Amino acid sequence: MIVRKSMAELEKMRAAGLLVWKILEEMRGMVQEGVSTYDLEVKAERMMQDAGAKSAFKGYSTASAGKFPSVLCTSVNEEIVHGMPSPTKILKKGDIVSIDTGVQLHGYFGDSAITVAVGEISAEAQKLMDVTRESLELAIEKARPGNRLFDICGAVERHVVSNGFSIVREFVGHGIGTQLHEEPQVPNYVDRRGENPRLKEGMVLAIEPMVNAGKPGSRVKADKWTAVTEDGKASAHFEHTVAITANGPWVLTRP
């Protein structure tokens, strides 16, 4: 069942979303050569604590992988999602790092992700980041009452494929609200096997293109969390929490 939110609920989600935005902007500023992904983790967790928020990720549990240990997912280069911060993972010039985080504030969740360059990067890596970010913006534009879910999914797929990149299929976006993961699932491609609900006011979606420079295949590392590209090529990830309103899409995770 898709849970639609009232304006009062959306205002609470907006507060959570702006905290996520603030944390990610701080992370963006910290990313540079020589910084460890754990340095980012420490700062992000402190910001959550100072704001009276709970991490959406730390302690999140699945039957296959157990509990996730961190407030951030930091996925470097060929890592797609769910990379775990580590003092030994030192960023170097030419890397790209996807930083995904979420918070629970006053009972409601916000979730967002960015991919950041470490110094000067290759032209292909820059195009990968640009196309992934653009595909998210095109998808957000389709998040309007009367459209269908596949309008969002198709916007990502068309832009990514037309630029020569591929879409990760094992991981998708999702509804969000009082739970981190709610209905519906939001693939980054048109999955004819799935449901295609009409978009209505009050629905809130976490839209998150995950795009590979090479082939779409992924695998999960021995740590049971970190997903990487099968061919070892880079991956990028951008995400926003978006409310569907009568006035169009309201991106809750940016000012």
C-alpha cells in the first residue's frame, strides 16, 4: 500500500530532508585527497547527534547481511552502493565517491545521495557523474500528479542509455515516510513486470539513479554489503527525496 502524506507530514519530512542536505554539503566540502571515508563518517554522525536526529542507516538490518555499521554509505569508484566507511579507505586524486545518507527526525525520514570528484578526474568519470545527475533531474520533473511511475523510471533509462552508460538493476529507489523503505519501488528503468501506479498528491519517493560506466552487472563483496560493478568500471549515484504536490515536484532534500 502506498501511503500518502498530509502537508503537515511533508513539513516534517522537509525538516529531515534539509538536515540530510546540510550533512551532504558538509561531506562535499570535506572530500579531498588524503581524507579517509571514516573522517566523513565521524563528522556526519556528529552532525546528526547535534541535530537530535537518528541515522536511517546505522543499525539497519537485513537477514542476509546483518546490521549496517555506519551512518554513511561511501562508495568509491567501482563501488555502486552500501560501501562502508573505513579509516584505511583513503581518497586519492582521480577517485569519485558516492555518499549516501539518511536521517530520522521527529518520526520521519529523509534520504539523499551525491557523487563527488576527488580533485581532477577523467573525462569519462565526469560525464558519468553529469549524466547520472541529469537523469535524476529529468526524473524529478516527471514526479507530478497524473503521471505514472514508469514516467519517472523511463526518464532515467532514456537519458542514461542514450549517453552510452548502463543502469544498475539490482538496486532501486523507494517510497519513504515514517519508514525508510515504503511502497512503491522506483526502478531506474521501465520494468514491465512491476506495477505502474498513477502518481498522486502526497506520495513521496526517494528517486536514486545508480549508473555504471560499463556493463550493468553488479556483485556484493564478502562484507555482505558493498555492491561493486562486475567489470570493475566506475559507478555514480545521485538521490533526492521528492514529494508529489499539486504544484509539481517538491524536492525535500535541497533548499
